[in-house]
Amino acid sequence: MLRENLTIMDQVTTKYPNRKLVQITRPLASFLLLLFVGCLVATGLLVYNFSSCSNVKSQQQKSSCEQTSIGVSVTTEDIHTPADVVTTTLYPTTTIADIGTRTELDPDLDVRLPKSVVPHAYRLTLTPFLQTGNFTFHGKVEILVNVTETTNNITLHADDLFIDTVSVTDVNRQTVSIRDVRSVKSKQFLVIDLDEAIQADNQYYIFIVFKGVLNDLLQGFYRSSYEENNRTRWIAATQFQATDARKCFPCFDEPGLKAKFQISIARLKNMTAISNMRKVKSERRPDHPDYIWDHFEESLPMSTYLVAFVVSDFESISNGNFSIWARKSALGQAHYSLKIGPAILKYYEEFFGIDYPLPKLDMVAIPDFSAGAMENWGLITYREPVLLYQKGVSSRSSLHGIAHVVAHELAHQWFGNLVTPTWWTDLWLNEGFATYVEFLGAYAVEPKWKDPDLFLVSELHGAFGLDALKTSHPISIKVNNPDEVNDIFDRISYSKGASIIRMMQHFLTAEVFHNGLNKYLTSRMYSNADQDDLWRTLTEVGHDSGVLEPEVTVKEIMDTWTLQTGYPLITASYIPENNSVHLEQERFYLHKDNEVDNPPTWWVPITYIDKRNNFRKEWLRKEREKTLNVDHLEPDDWFLINANQTGYYRVNYDMANWHRIIRQLQYPNGHLVFDPKNRAQLLDDALNLAFSGYISYDLALNVTLYLVNEREYVPFKSGLDNLNYLYDMFLRTAHFDKYKAYMLHLIRDHYRELGFRDSGDDDPLTVLSRMDIMGKACLLGMRECIMQAVQQFHNWKNGAYPDNINEISPDLREIIYCTAIADGGQEEWDFAWQRYLNTNVANEKEILLSALSCSKETWILSKYLEWAVTENSGIRKHDCPRVFAAVSQNPIGQDLAYRFLKSTWSRIRSYLGPSSMSLNSIVRTSTAHFNTEEEVNDFKSFVKRNENEFGIALRTAQQSIEQAEANVKWMNRYFNTIVTWLSHVVP
């Protein structure tokens, strides 16, 4: 093939050859002349033959064209499949169309496919070449389509594929003549123009032969590798969400276009292939003796982004039809996932009231994987650290993370796979539900972690931060091109989506919510839906149960939360004259001065509790104001709005009520009157209200004073998370010592109670508390903490077998490694780097990768950033954002990371791929600490110069600019006030 020959030539010719004279004999010259003339004649015949194939009319001409098809030849032997698996026969192509150079550019980036032709079933055969060194794959796909409107063209998706041949037939295998095949590159369309119209209400077959490259960008059908026994081993895996199935095979790549898939994979004899469905038969491939065909059952109807296959030499362990696959040397780390996976699956079957519909479920740990995990139906793929756990090496907190990720992906088997959003506008239906339900699934198997409480600091508070920006977006948002689709895989879709679902469950009641979900999933299974379908079902169940008033619909309520950007701030003021609480809503902004005319309003579920245990539930029905009649409050009586913070809104109070709350918190054990979730809420609301200018910082910081007595993880975590912002703002100032003194005052007693060594009997939340407290103590320079960390690190370093014996507690390794590397120099860094390269435990690799960024040597950090975007440096491509984030957290590395981002932006984009979601993370973390006008203006200029190259990361860049501008305002408005407060509180 011409393209392959040119590639080989490029690899062996010298760009600047030496100038030398070469003499040849007369007979050789004559031979070369004849060869040249022969090549010209052959080229002319080929051109004539190909041109005559573009619009062949007769069957004789078509047969002639088949023999000269471009690329791989198509024979019935290539596609042979057993009769008990295959229901149709793939035929050789009868019309040839070379689209290698035929491309149309279209400025309209609304990339929805026409609805005139929709898929019914696919038969896909693929051969990935992993041992030849060229990392390509060959494939054939036959698509049975339904014609819904008479049309003279068929439009589907193909991206980064070389199309060899295309043909169309009716169900009787009569050829439909093709006039042209063309590519619309801007839309990633493959358009087949026909000489005659295909008729509505009929079915046709599309047959395409194609080739592609197993890329290294972790998208589509890609390659990954690992080292074992000093040998590089290669695997091929898929990652199709959201719009990358088209990079693997031509298809109708929209979530609403579900179809059945019958897949056959050719793999080397020493490898295995797995896919969504069970393997039903294997057979030799006669034309490639070293390859075996694996044929899989036909799937249930599903979207293209859920199609998956992995070709590897992995091994597996199983529990019934539930299996975990991993590298042989890592398979022993899969037992925890195999223990909890079936238990969570069973819980979901009961929760949703629907049995898991597939005959098996495989979970695979992939060495290189861009996402954390992917919910492919029946074949869930994971990064190694979120599936594998090694007792004695992995931290106990990683157990919790594994339970959550497994629970999240298993939830998708119903919400997303069984019932799929019609379009990416409702991505949040997938991700919001899976994020909320993962807390239920993880809690079902590990109740000691108290996941209902952890939801606040894990999801709710994080969503508030992003959703306060002007550059936020509604949960349900129109998206057009692929970059826009990838752009909404953010905290709004995940965390805000989960938070409003949690709120909805509370105002509908758990029983109505549960019954409504069952009815929704049952009525839409194997099909698609949008949010209005869910709202209608929940409304019906709500009316039947009497939870909703007859004139109220869930759509009316929830549209205010999904179609509007932001969330409300409820200001509650006690009116003693008539014993009432006055409520007023407005949109909460990062800065109060961002308010606009006619701000939005929401249906807000109000819950009221007070010191006398009175409880009220009311609706604020899109009104801006409302009055609640309450019992008379005595001088020390406080009241709270948003019990257990089940509502997705912040609350402000009149000054008198704030002072009552603060006094209650500071009484001996007085804080225990409030539920831990409400203590977390009070801290988060107060400090963010102060940041945005709604209350004074003196008032908000007075709320934090009680933390010296707080021992519950969730409220203390909420306080630390918010006070960490002050750390970032104070770090580069002359007054950092005041912040440091206050924080050490808050944590010192807690530090001594917890101790530096943990116990295997500790409650899980005690483990999390110790990690946070020790980490903060060492970071702030508590000498006792640093000495303990350095001593333990050096004991490990000086041991005889550091790769085999490490007595540092797995739960404290991240703190100890980071502290010792920061306190040490190149020797400590090199030791940790070698342990990173040598360890076989992915969770340990992640910990070391973060700790390596703690060095105080600028040249080491610069080298580390360089290695993060260098092939074969030892840092995997999917870990590149982790390095940037960790270096940016280091005071020494903040400026380094941003300057490296600017100077190597094109290289980073090329290395990760211009549509990689990793770019979002790198942009966000590299600019997170900006708080001067010079930094903001420089970043604005950089974005403006490169705006056309930001693509998927443009919204993130805009949000980063808005956050940085807010930091500058904060420094100008509040810094001196806080310095004064700290000066009075801490001597």
C-alpha cells in the first residue's frame, strides 16, 4: 500500500545525504529506464481503474473494481463466523470509494446526525496489531440500518480512520449504487452519496472496510503497555465516551442511536480478548496462523460510547459471572474489588428493582487510562489505583475510594446504560445519579465510613465553589461539537447533579423517589430518555402518594435547578414583633457586586429547626420573599435553615442569630447540639459568605473558633478546606506567621490525641482525621511532626530492602514522604523516584508521584515537570495532570508550573492530545493560586494569544481567570481585616 511504503521510506532515508558521485553500468541504466517506464504505465492503469470505480454501473465493472480495491482485500474467509453466532453474512464490497483526500469543511459545528437513517445492528470485526511495531488495526463493519425518511445519502461518523471501501445493499443483497463518499472533517462525518434514493420504512446494509492507528492519546482504540520480567508488554483497550467510538470504527456515534452489536476480535494466541458480552466461540484465523478469532454474543441495544473491548495478556479472578482482570503480577490486589463488586451489584438490583440485565460483568485494571473509570456495559475499565488494593501497602482511605469508584460505575449499568440520555445535554442524568447513588452503594458495603455525612465535603461544597462563578453553566446545557461535550464533564454535571438529586429525594421522600426511579427505568429500559421523562414519572408517583400537591409538578420545581445557572442564597431574619422568620432569596455570586437585574429565582425546599427542636418544612415557590410564623425566640434561642444541608443553597442570617449560633458553638460541648452536617454547613456558609461580601470576616472567623473542640471528621474537614484558602492567600505575604499560629492553635490538641502512629483498629473517619491533622501540622512546620516524618523516612531509606520492607503506615505515607522530601535534597528525591519506578502497587505509585513534587529544589521541580510531558520518562501520560497539580501546590513550584505551562503549551497539547480533558486540570491547577493583578493580566494575555488552541480547556481558562480576579479583589478588600483579627486572637 502506498501510504505504508512512504512511511517505511521516511524511516530509513537520511534528511541531508552526503553529496557523492555514483557511477552505474550501461546495462543497469537501461534496466532502470525500462523500470521507470513500466512504473509510469502501471500508475496510469491504476489511476484509470480507480477513477472508473467511482461511478461503476455494470456488475462486470464492479467485479473488476473489487479486485483492485485499496488496502486490505476482503474475502469471505476474513469474516467467517460460526452460524450459531452470526445471523447475517458479510459480503465483499461492490462499490469502491477512496476518501483519503476528499474533505469538505463546514463552519456550522452543530454536529447532530440526520434522522433519516438510524442503526439497527452492527457486525464489527477488528484485528489489532500489537507485536509488529506499527500499532495499527484493520476492521470491517456491517451496519443494518432503518430508513425513516426517503433520502439519497447516508451520514455517519468516522474520525482518524482510513476508509478503504464502502458498499450499500438492500436486505436482499442487491447493490445500491454509490455516487460519492466524502468526509466533512469539521463534523467528523462520513457521507455516502447515492445514485438512487433509499426508501423510508426499509432496511439496508452498509459495509465498510477501514484501518486505523492504535494511538497513544488514550482515546478511541488505543495502546497501553507495562513492564514485566524486563519485557515490555502491550495491550489494546478502548475509551469511547463521549465521541470517540468513531475513532475506532465508522458508526452512528450519538447516545440516542442505540443498536445491537456483534463483535469479533482477532488476537494473538498468547493473548485474550474480552468485550461487552460473553465469548461464545474461538477459531483459528487461516490467513494469519498466529491469530485467533474470538466471537462474542450479540449485545442488548446500547449506545456506541458503551462499546468496549480489551486485548491483553491479563489474567482474571472470578466470583460467579463477576470477574476482575489485571496484570498477572497485580492480580493479587484485586480481591477487595471482587469482594465488594458483587455485593454492590446485588444492592443496586434491590434498590432499582431491576435485575442486572447482562450475563456477565468484567472489570479491568488498565495501566494507561485517561478517566478514572468507564462504565462500558458488561466491561468496566479502570485506572489501576481505583480498582486494586494491596494490604499493608495501600492506604485504608484507598479502600474507600475503590468502593466509591466501583459503586459509581456499577450504578451506571442502570442509570446510563439501561436507560441512556437522548443527547449529551442530559449528561447530568448519567453522572449526577451515579455520583449520588455511589454514596448509597459504598455505604451499603462499608457503613463505618458514614458516607451520608461525607457527601457534603466530597460533593456538595465543591459544587458550590464552581457554581458561584459567572462562567458556570446550567446542569442541562445545549452542546454541539465534541469539545463542548467533553467540556461539561465537570463538577456541575457530577457534584451539582448529585446534590440536587439528593435534595429531590428528601422533598419527595425516599419511598416516592425509589418507586419513581423503578417506574422510570422499567418504562425506558433499552431506550433513551431526557430529564422531562424522569420528571413526568416522579410527578405521577408523587401525586399518587400525596407528597406533591395536585397542581405542582416535579418539572416545575426541578427546571429551576437544571435550566438555570447558579444557586440561591436564602437570607433568614427573625422578626420579633410578629414571631416570624422572613426569608428572601437571591442568586449567590462569588462576589456580591456581581448581582444583575432580575436575578433568577428557584423553588426552594425550606427546612427550619430551632433550639427547642421545633421543625418546619415549607416551599419558597420562586417567590423572592416569604414569611414563616414561628414560636417566640428567647434571647439565646437560635434557629437554623436547611436541616442537615439537604437543600442545594446557602443560608445567611441576621446578625443577632449569627451571634446566638456562635455562642452556642463555643459553650462547653455546645457544638454537639448541632448535627455534624449542620456544623459543616455553618462553617462553609459563613466563610464563603464573608469571601463574597455578604457578612464580615470577623463574624465568619468567629464561627471557626470552636474548631479547637471539634472531633468529628466532616465539620473539621469543612473548616480546614475553607481555611486552606487563607493559606494560599497568606503564603507569599509577610503575615503568614499569624495564619500559621492560628491554625496550629486549632489543631495542636487534636494532633496530640491522635498520635503519629495509627492503629489497625481505628475507626475509618479517625484515619481520615489523622491524615488531615498530621498533614496540616507538618505543612505548617510543627517541628515535632517534621522530625517524626523525617526519622521514619530515613529508617525506610537506610533499610536493607526498601522495596520489600517499609514499616511506614500506609495511611501516613503521603505525609511522611512529602515532608521528608521537602526537608531533604536530591538524595531523598532520587530514593523516592527509584521506589516509584520499582513498586508494583498503583496506589503507592500515586502517593510517591505526589510526594516527589514536595522538593524545595527548583531544578528538581523543573526536571519533574519536564518528565511529565516526555515519553518513556517513567511517568504515565494519564498522570501528567497529577504532577502539575502537585507541583502547583508547592510554594516553590507554583510559579514554575505556570511558566512551564506557558512556555510548553503547544508541546503539552500535542503530547496529551488537543481534546484531552487532562488539559482542563492542568490549566486549573497551574493558575489556582494567582492573587495579584500582574499574574491575572499575564494569564489573560496568554489565553487571548492562544484562544483558538484552548478548545476543550477554554471554559476552564475563563473560570480560572474569574477565580483569580476574585482572589485579587479578596486581597484588596479583606486581607488587612483578617490580619487584624488574627493579631487579636493569637498572641
